Amino acid sequence: TLTTVARDTQVFDLINQELHRQESGIELIASENFTSKQVMEAAGSVLTNKYAEGLPGKRYYGGCEVVDEIEQLAIDRIKELFGATWANVQPHSGAQANTAVFLACLNPGDKIMGFNLAHGGHLTHGSPVNISGKYFQPIFYGVEPESGLIDWDKVEETALRERPKLLICGASAYSRDWDYVRLRAIADQIGALLMADISHPAGLIAKGLLNDPLEHCHIVTTTTHKTLRGPRGGLIMLRNDFENPFGIKTQKGQLRTMSSLLDSGVFPGTQGGPLEHIIAAKAIAFGEALSEEYYNYAVQVKKNAQAMAKAFVEKGYKIISDGTDNHLMLIDLRSKDLTGKLAENTLIKADITINKNMVPFDDKSPMVTSGMRVGTAAMTTRGLLETDMERIVELIDTVLMHHDNDAKLATVKQEVNDWMKQHPLYS
Ligand code: PLP
């Protein structure tokens, strides 16, 4: 029986090593965060045992009364958080959410237009190595070489010329806000659907600290584990549901709503049974995000990013677009004669985790890169404030300026470890 199963110490020893790594280092990967203990408790619960294909109240399996209530809670809370009228919380990840939208809205070969991966976009917005670029015809817009900003006139020009069926906004490494009003006006001129992928800044948007995409975009997707601080996962939302423009009808001959096409795009379109343990963890995270405490957190994430950007600039680092409106920034290391690869590999020796990143118009390969991306979501969860961001930049600069001095790196690592002990994570 289960009571006699031997504990797998091999795996649990490794999990403990990972806990130690997370607790003792400075985490600056912009797409990461630390969830609460209760979020992890739900993610590790008995709900992992349950099959629940379908939606609350409409399942293909018996015994779903309890998970129905849990999933409905997650739906209700995310709707309240974003002022949405409809949500599907089942996508296993951000990539799954986007793929479900494509399946619901596009036919193979249709044209899609997204933000260039090499300028900070995401793989799922038309990259040739992703299903979005393999099954559909992708075209891209990017940033301007001088300003590092998106020129909306150029986006319009490209969209009018290419006439994509789906226009995608949102990014993985763009530190500025998006003009959703303008994007919707562009989409309307060509009868395109407008989708916003807010995976990165979702938490800041939820608390009104950035422009609201739900008012203007037909469809909004997001991950749940970045600024939103939930378990790893994805979801799709609508503020205003509408009849699909593709003429797809119900058995009774009525035009199907966009929400029903999106539900089908998730299941059975691209997924099987939902992960109800993760959906419970999502419900908890959304409940946390509804709190005043989380609002203060989101405000601090933004303040910290601005303090960090200022500190980098003062040390002579070049930030793409010269600053940030959200939780992240992209730093061009060429002015310091460094590569992203060297920065990532050296900083990790001092227990500071960042990721190397292509910068717009990069002359180096994706495995080397000229830039690094940093974000403040995780360290703000640990309770760090603006002056701490200045200290982090000081430490990063020391490491990068002494990248071949192992003794110096060891000293910084010790300082990082001692400092992080003062900001306990889970213990
Ligand atoms: N969309 C954007 C903009 C992202 O930044 C990411 C993740 O980095 C994703 C989608 C994919 O999310 P996931 O890794 O959960 O599939």
C-alpha cells in the first residue's frame, strides 16, 4: 500500500539543494518569483489525483463536485482581479494558452503579426521553431535602433500592408508600456483580432499600475507565475465576449461566442485533463493578488525596477529604451565590452542569477548575446526596497568588473549569502 512506499531521498535531497539555492542567492530572472507556502501546498495536494476533463458543471468524469467549486473560485477571482467577464484557467502554461487561442482563431497558413523575438518578443508569437511560426505565416514588428521603443506608426504601416488575421502584442523583454488604444485602432482597420499576452507585467496590470489591455484587446492571455506570483501555469481572459467573426455556428445554427471557441481551443483542442491541483494553487494566488498587501507589493516592484535602472545608468550601463515602466529592464553590455554569456556565467559564481538576452539588433548569437535581462519581482517578494536595489547593482558591477578575479567573486558571494540570511524566504 501507499503507506509502505519508501521515501525517495534521492529526489528530496535535490529539492532541498534547490531550496538552499533559492534562499541563499539574489534572484533577478525577470520571469521568476517566489510563491507563498499555501500556493505550493495546494500544488502538492491530493487534487493531482483527479481527472476533470470539461468545465465546472460540465465534466466528462464523475466525482468532480469539489474540483468544480475550486475551479469556479479560480475563475471568479481572476475575473474580479482583471475586471474580466470570462476566463479559462486551465492552460498548463503561457505557451499552451497562446496555442489554444491560435487554434480557436486561425486556420493553418493564416498570417499572424507579433513582436520580434530578437527585440524582446516571445517564441510563441511566430518564431519558426514554435508551432506559431510553423503552422502560421508570421510577420514581425520591432523597436527602433536609436530609441529602443516601438514606433506605432511603423506597426500600423506593416499591419496595413501585410493584413494579418491576428495581431499580437506583449513581450518577454520590453520595459515599456503598450498603447492598446492605438493597437486596437490598427487591428480594426484590417479586421484583425488583437491579442495581448501580458505574461510578464500581469500583476502590475491587475493593480492598475500599467495600461489596461482588457478594455481594448479582443483576447488576453497570461502566465500565472511571473509578477502575478502564482504557480506555473497560464490562462485566457475576455472583458467583452463577442460572436466569433469566422461564421462558426452551434448545432442550433447560432454563431458561437468567442469564449466558447476559446474553451474548445484549450480542451479538447490542445490539452486533456486540467491540472486541478495547479488550478487550486492559482485560486489561492489570485485571492492573494486581490489583497491590499499585494497592491503594495506591485507598487514596490515598480519602484524597485526604477531604482535599479537609475543605479545601472549611474554606473554607465546602457538600458534599452533608457529606463523601465514595469518590473524589468534589458541591459546592453557592449558599452562595457562584455557579453551576456560572460555576465550570466560570472554572476552565478557570486550567487546572483540573471539571464543573458539578445538586445535589439544584436550582432551575437542567442547562445552568447550582448545583453542581460533583470527584473525585480522575486527580490521584492523577499522584502527588498529601493536602497537594496542600489546595493545589488553595486554587487553586479563589482562582479562584472572583476570577472576573472576568483577571490573577488568569492567575497561577493559571501556577502550575498550573508545578506540573504537576513531576508528569510520559506524557513
Ligand atoms: N508569453 C510570454 C510573453 C512569456 O514571456 C512567456 C514565458 O516566458 C510565455 C508566453 C510562455 O510561458 P510558459 O513558459 O508558461 O509556457
